[in-house]
Amino acid sequence: MTMQTKGKKLVLLLLGWGFVALGVVGLFLPVLQGVLFLLIGLFLLSSEYVWAHRLLEKIRNRFPAAALRCEEASRKAHNWLGKVFRRGSRPGTE
């Protein structure tokens, strides 16, 4: 695993756990959207943790209409992140 790959993985984990923490705080504070932050955090962590992936699957099965909207948002975010990381990388380093 290259240093750049380790760095991206670390950033992904930090963002995921950060959103989960914001989500927990948001459950108690009316200012933050706790459930939204929890879902974003779970989505980010699901690529690294089996438990997060399973929990997201349970949520998708329980709320299919919301799951479709989340899939669309996920696709858009994935495309946007792909553009951002390709723009920032140098040719031949991928």
C-alpha cells in the first residue's frame, strides 16, 4: 500500500468517525441534523468496516424510498470526488 493510499484511507476514516460524532451530538442538539450526519458517517465507514456496511443495508431495506435518494446522492458525490481527486493528481501517479 502506497503512502498516498494510506493517507486517503486515514482521511476517509477520520471523516467517517467525525460525521458519526457530529451525528451523535446532533441527536441532542436541535441545530444539527443528527440522523443525516450519522448516515453520512456510516456511508464513509462502510467501505472499511463490515458492521457499518451491514447497518446501512438494514437501513436501506427498512426505508427503500430514502435508500433510492441516498443512492442518487452517493453517485453524485462519488462523481464529484472523482473529479476533485483527478484534478489534484499528477499524470502517471495513479
